[in-house]
Amino acid sequence: MFAYYLDLAMRSLRRHKILTGLMVLAIALGIGASMTTLTVMHVLSGDPLPGKSATLYYPQLDPRDSQDVRPGQEPPAQVSWMDGMNLLKAGRADRQALMTGGAVPIQPPDASIDPFFEDARFTTREFFAMFHVPFLYGHAWSREDDSNDARLVVLSRRINDKLFGGADSTGKMLRTGGKEFRIVGVIDDWRPTPHFYDLMTGGYADSEGVYLPLLTATDLKFPTNGSRDCWGNGANIDAKTALCTWLQFWVELDTPAKAAAYKQFLLNYSRHQKSLGVYQREPNVRLRNVMQWLDHNHVVPSDVHLQFWLAMGFLVVCLVNTVGLMLAKFLRRAGELGVRRALGASRRSLFAQLLVEAGAVGLVGGLGGLLLSLLGLWVVRMQPSDYAALAHLDLSMLLATFALAIGATMVAGLLPAWRACLVPPALQLKSQ
Amino acid sequence: MQIQPILAALRRHRLATLLITLQIALACAVLSNASFLISQRISRMHAPSGVDNAQLAEVSVEGFAPDQASNVNARMLAMLRGTAGVSSAALINAVPFGDPAANAGIKLDPSEQGTHGVMHFYVGGPGAFQALGLKVVEGRAPQAGDYQPVADFTPKQAPVVITRALATSLWPQGHPLGKSIWIGSRRFRVIGVVKGLIRPAPFTSSNRPAQGSIFVPGQPGPQLVGRYLIRVATGQMDSVLERVRKAVRQMGPQVVLDEAQTASVESLHSSYFQTDRSMVALLLGVVAALLLVTALGMVGLASFWVSQRTRQIGVRRALGATQGAILRYFQTENLLIVSAGIALGVVMAFALNVLLMQYYEVPRLPLGYLPVGALALWLLGQLAVLSPALRASRVPPVVATRSV
């Protein structure tokens, strides 16, 4: 039966080429626009570390003074040096890392390459294990190196390629900021999207090229990247004693029970700090996991949302347009439908036949839409924004394109098909 | 032209009429909001910076040890001033459309709760104010004695120059000169008002006004080092920057040029608004596609009606209706449908705008955008219906006598 309906649909579509073309064009434009923006949104709101992100948490504390206290206020988005070091030393989580972004001048061994600046991450060692960073050569620095000012560095594959032509560079020396560092490891390509562990340096920033032990980098006073929030008269002193939050602290907690216990620990810690007179506010802590943290920060740019809704609005207009055209098309065939009714076809089978026709329009429109969204994504990739390079169609989005196209067109076909089935057969036969 | 028969005919095609009206209404709603967003972005891109974008540039270097600050400043300034084509060079912490350096919430009284918004503090060394070419409209420019050592991000207290827009918003009753602005315990006394000076990263949030800039004179030193403002003679920007890049490379490995921030204010402006430009292009694309689809929908429906009513048209022609009368019939019919769609669309446009305002930083839709959208749709409708209507008008009266 389906094959017969499909045959009828093809005949009818071929008969009214212009009307069919208009419908296909409308569907293709609507699907193309909405799938382009949907794909961008899908890529941008993805999970940076699938399977792992639910066990990674971002503790927040509130060490600010009592000025401008408002009920329900969010604690600062980062931690101070003192709190970060205390939590790190307490070591209550399965893994933990304290970090900040930075920029270091690289003075290449090869004089033919000009000195350049590279984004760096100053962090403690468990960063690599906790975030599943793959190593190409070597390994992370040791636990002792976190606290003994070790001049060690881990490079990204990109920097290793640039400086050492991709060879195993572990054990070699790298000159940065006027100091010599020994290379202990090279990590493979690794770009969590979004750049969840430090949103201050760009929600979709590329991962850093150079990784240095936090204590080493801060003792050498390498410049940090990101934001620093200060209170009181805190700004104008050494960053380590300043009343400022500027570091990110991440913990890994494997079970919800551990997470609950850690939150309790944060509350106890805040109470203790208050009893010592270090904190002035009541305990105010947060413990969000990766996806909650991304959600809380509205990390997907609002322009992307706006584009998505705009494209959806456009798709609705296209669909309404298709409903109108399909209605015109189906009613024009009232005579033919009347004959089929008179020959014994039930309303239900006419309805099915018309929906198959709508689905066929959807399929062709979906193909056109797919081509248009590939074009659209190519245009997006040409843009200079951080996330541009990420805009690719994956298999799930490809299937979604066709599901959306066929589904939407069939829904658009419902009303015209129902209306056309109501045509009384006798009237049509008479007027012929 | 009688409207009665048209309405009677439309009543027989209630569903189709309703659909096309709905489509026009949706198009009207999206169209007016999209054109509003477009014009908003364009006006941001053309917001005056208060300085001469094409003649100013930032040169930024890093990589040296903090104790090298005075040495680096002296060498850099000497090099920049000695470069052919540079008419003046001075230290500055940020330039319009570059990276912001010192944003801070300000108070008019240190005991005040809350702030009057977050402003940007431009800290400039001697000559920076003049190099920027700011126009003083009230009070005076900073003088030699006003430059004090910078503590962290600004001097501890300093005379400052603010923009006219900021002065008006802080002291609506006027007389800003001599008044004080506070950040924590830091006090800044207003000595002058300039016509305008845009902040480095304008239009990021509503409590950061675009003209919320404060110029603070500061002494070059460990906290004011590495970023320089140069004024370049017309047409020499590219060659000057090339010479500067080469000179910095020769200064040794301790001084590394920050490529991204070493650029003319004009090119910083262009990269700052890159996303806005692509958003405008996208919105224009959507508007064009929307108009196209709507027009095609109207063409399709009108053609269908014309072919459906061929016999009736023939009868009217046989009874004496002129070609013009048939043409006007379909044109009026389209006008009525589009007008109904616009009436519904205006309501939907405002609903959409309210929705957008809730989730995004979008202001209220000005009424002026509605007539524009309406006019565009009326014109589009008339153009779309023209070809089917002309075909209808050419239906010969003899059709009336044929049975099928």
C-alpha cells in the first residue's frame, strides 16, 4: 500500500512542479536555518568531559567583608590564594587541583623562531589525572614538585610541534620568562568544550599551550590571565595575601555521598574561618558539578540563543507557508480524491495517502535543508569567534535534520489532508 | 471597488485565508524585531569613540621583569618617538576597543551602599591626554603636577577628567567640577569634562555605560608600563606599525610584543565588532529569506485561487467587467489579507519583544519599526500578487461559455 501511495505522491508532485518546488524550498530554507543554529547550540552546550563531568565539582566560598551584603547572594566565582591553599592541603576530595590562567613569553631555543606569548595554566599536578588529560610523551610532575618550586613544564602537542618539530622533547630545557624549565611531559590534543575549568579566560577558549606548577609560576610572578575580584582595600598587595579571589579550585568526588560530605566540610571550614575572624560573613558555600557550573554561568553566548530562536521563528513561518500551499494543492485535487472515494477508498486511506505525499515533500526538503545547513555551518566556521571551529554536523544532528524535516512536514500536512478528506465524493463527481 | 464580494469569496476559503494571514503576522513580528536588532547593532558599531580611530594605535609589550619597568618605558618611548610617522607617544593602560585594564564600581560617597555602575579608568602618562586628542568642554586638562605614582591599578587619589555623558548621569543638576568619585577609599576629584571617550569594551552590560570612562593622570612606573599610545600621521599607520614591530624584535628577548594588542584603534574597533557584524549579516539573511518565503506563499496561494476561479472570472468578464477591474479585485484581496496579517502581527511583534526583553538585553521595540515592517509587507504582497492577478485579468470572457 505504501509503495502505491508513494507512487501516487510522486505523480502528483511531478504534476505541479512549481507548487512542489515552492514547498520544498520553504522546508529546505526553514530546516537549513534551524539546523545550523541548533547544531551550533548543540556543540556549545555539550558536555566537556562525557562520563567524567558528573564527578567533578567546583567549590565556592565567601571570604568577602561585610560591605554590601545581600541575602541569597552568590559567593565569588573564584577562590582566594589562602582558601585555595587551605582546601588543597586539607585534601578531603578524591583529587583536587588549584589553578589560574596565565601568559608566558616563550624564548625558543631555535633562534629562527621569534619569541612569542603563549597562554599557560599554572596548576597543581592532579589537574592532568582529574581532567583525563592524555599524555603523548612523559608524564605530569610529581607531588613534591608542587611544593618545592620545581622548574618543570608540560607542553601541549601544538607547542611541541612548533618548537621541537613533534619529537619527544621530555628532558630538554625550555626558556620562558627568562628562566630555564625542564620539560617533563607533552600532552596530546586536548580541547574540552566549553573551557569549563576556567570560564574567565573565555568560555570556548582553546586549551593552554604550556602548563607550569602553580607555586613556581606565582613565585616567579608570571602574569596571570582571567579576572581578579577584590574587596576592602585588598587590591594593592601581593596576590597571595590580598583580599582577592583569582584562582579556580576543582575537586573530584566519586559518589553523591562524598559530595554531600564535602559540602558539609566547606560549611565547617567557613564557620571555622569566621570563628577565627578571617571571614566576616555567615557561611555561604556552593558546590556545583561541571554541567551545573556551566549552566549557572550561561556559558552559551546569548547571541547563539537569539539566533536559534530566530531560526525557529523562521521555521514556523516556513511551515505555515507549507500548510497553506499544501492545502491549495490537496484541494485542487478534490476531483481525483472524489473519484477514489467513490471507488471505495476509505477516508483513512486517503488521509494516509496525503500524509505520504507530505512526507515525501519533507524528505526532499530535508535533503535541501541538509545541504543548506552544511553551507550555513561552513559560513559559521569562517567567523573569527572562539567556537567557530567547533561547528560541525555530527551523526545525531544529521538524523535530527531528517527527523525534523519529515516530522514537521507531516504535521504541516495533517490539516490540509484532513480538510481534503472531508470533500464529499458526489459533489466532485457531479461537477466533472 | 467593492469590498463586499471579496470578503464573501474569502469566507468560502476560511482556512487558506487564515493560514496566509497567520504567516504574514508571523513574518511581520519577526521582521520588525529583526530589523530593530539590526539597527541596534549598527548604531553600536557607529557609536562615536571620542578619539581619532584611524590615527591612534596601541603598542603593547610584555615579558620583562618588574624591576625593569623604568628602563623598558624609557627605551620604548624613545624608540616610538624616534619612529618616522609617529607624532606623539605616551603610556596608557588601555585604548578604546582594546583589552580593558581597570574596571571598578564607583561611589559618590564612601559610605554609600551599592555603586553607580562600573566605570573604566584610563590611566595615562604625560602626553596621553593630548595624544588621545580629547576635547575639553568644561574645566581643564591634566597638568604637569597631576601625574602621581600608580598603586596597583590607579593612583591612590588623583584629579580626573570624565566624559560629559558620565557627568550628566552622576550629577543631573550639573556642576561636576570639584565633585568626588570613590572606589573604596580611593578618591578622585573631577577637574575636567570631555565631550566623549568610549570605554575599551563597550556594550557588554547595562551597568557598564559605553561612555563610562574616567581619565586618570598617572606616573609611568612598575604599575604603568608596557602599553603605549601613539598618534600617527594620516595614511602611515601600517608602515609605522611594521617599523615598530621590527624595532621591538631588536630590543632583545626580554621584551616580547603582544601581537593581538598592537594595532590601530580602527582595527581594534573592527575586531571588537566582528561578532556584531556577523550577527547583522545573519539577521539580514533571515529577513531576506523570510520575505522570500512569504512572497512565495502569497504567489502560490494567489495562483491557486486564480486557476480555481477561472470560470467565475470569465463570467464576470462576460458580464462587462474590465481587465482592470479583475486586476484590482485580486490586488484589493491581497491588500485586505496583508492588512489583517499586519494587524495581528503588530500584537505578535510586541509579544515577541517582551519575550526577548525577558531573556536578553534588548530594549523595548520603538513604535517606528512597525510602519516600516507594515509598508514592506504591503509592497511585497502587491508585488507577489501582480503576476497571478495579471494572468487572471487576461482570462477571456469566452471561458464562461465552456463547461469545463
